[in-house]
Amino acid sequence: MKPTALLARPKLKQVVTAAAMVVAMGATSLVHAADTKLRMSASASATDQRAVAMTEVFGPAVSDFAEFEGHWNSSLFKQGTDLEAIARGNLDMTITSAQELAEFIPAFSIFSAGYVHRDAAHQQRVFSAEFMEPLKEEAEDLLGVKLLSVMYLGRRHVNLRDDMKVETPADLKGVKLRMPGSDAWQFLGKALGANPTPMAFAEVYTALQTGAVDGQDNPLPTDKDAKFYEVTKQIVLTGHLVDLNYIAISKKVWDSFTPEQQAILQKASDDAAESARQKQLALEDELVQFFKDQAWPFTNQTWTPSEKRFKVHT
């Protein structure tokens, strides 16, 4: 859906309700825990570190004035439709991506290009940089979405059903590589040398199992959490994208809170992002050996390809 079509839709009644006390000119909203529920929709599983951090860190931190309610595995809204749901007033929060934002704000596509971010610390510096402010403001103005914090998803690697040796992008020619459906994701799949196949995350395990796709790409913690190792034979350590997500909240909902509550919300978001970041980094270090030594009950390979060749190609 294009931005113009999105903006043409009438806004539905906001899911979050707030008790307001109007005083003279310029009303101040007093939001109470009994009245406010923050519903988040995301494609992550309940055991994904992003979901764990939002549930165990963010939720308790805001519990004095809001009830956090996480809906995982795209159980509330289909993957890729969360931003539209927020814009319509049907959803309060999501964990979104640069690729999804790029569907409405093309400038975000730079963060979906291969080998742009160097590491998790680089992501944080970029998100806090002055040049990000116009992009954040455009997300608020166009979509009614406020980006609170950046989350480290991890280094994405190619995961294949076959044990073919992959050292250059040419080796992926003809490989049906599952990628999310947005243009930015499809472009990245082609840049890797593969034949990108659009598919929702919830469908990937079965598609790998049946051979509907030849592979997929995700960070190692996601591969383990989703048990993709049960239906694949190797992980190619391309590290082609240091992937990120943004913790996002409806601007209308954000504005309904007092400045003090907004400060608590912001800190809770930053703390949740940091918790997930540190756990993802630790898992990445641990899981290379896990996949080599334990995960596959049959002969497997974890190839480290020529990263320079992949960088040049992407």
C-alpha cells in the first residue's frame, strides 16, 4: 500500500483509551494504569530476545501507568501490516524494520543495504545521529509512528537445505532464498546472487521442510529459536546484513502520556533494547559452535565464504 492510499483512509477509534482532565486552554491528559493498555504486535516468537526484553524489561517498567500486552508470531496483525495498523489507530506498538519503513519512506532503505552497518555499536551511533532526526520526524508526520529505540537483531547469514559449497554470490545462482516481501528485502536477496522468494516468517519452517524454498537468511539466534536447523543442512556465514529493528509507538498514544510518563517509556524502551542487544551478541558468539557441533544429526558444513566478494557484489 502506498503512503497516499494509507493517508486517505479515515482513522479508526484509537484502541488505547485515556482518562483526561481538561483544564482551561491546553488540556493535560492524566493516564492511569487501569485505563491504558499498550498492545504490541510483532513477528518475533515469544522466546525471541526482542520479545523477552519487551515482556520482562519494558512491561514492568511502565506498569505503574500502562499495561503492556505483547502479541507475537504476527498473531494480531500479519507481518508487514503493523505500521498501517498504528497509522489507522488499531495498534499501539510494534517492532518494525528499516525495510518496512522504506515502503513508505524510501530513505530508510539505506539501512537495508548489505554491509552498511558495521556492528551493534555502529547501529546505536547512527540512530542517535543528527541526520536521523528528519527521518524520525517523517515517520511521525506520515505514519503517526514514533521510533523510540534501535534493537540489534544480529548478523544475517544464509541458511540452506543443501550442503552445497558457497564461497561467492555466483554459487547462489538459482537458489530460492526466502526473504520478506518488501522491495528492499527482495533487492538484497538479488544482491546476494540468489532468487529471492517473498514469504512471511511464520511460513518459513514448513517451506524449508517441503522444499518450497531452498533457504532463508536470519541471524544465528533466530535460526536456533525457530529451529530451522531441523530442516536445513548448513549455514553460510555471509554476515551480509547487521540487521536492526526499531521499537515503535503510536505518536497519538505517546502524546497522551505526561512528560514524566514519556520519560519512563523512553527509558524502558532503551533498557529493553540494551537487554536484547547484549543477549543477542552473547548468543551469536555461542551459537557458531552450537550449529557446528550439536544442531544437525547428519553431516553438515558451516562455510565461511569470501566476505570481500559478497561485499563487492551487494
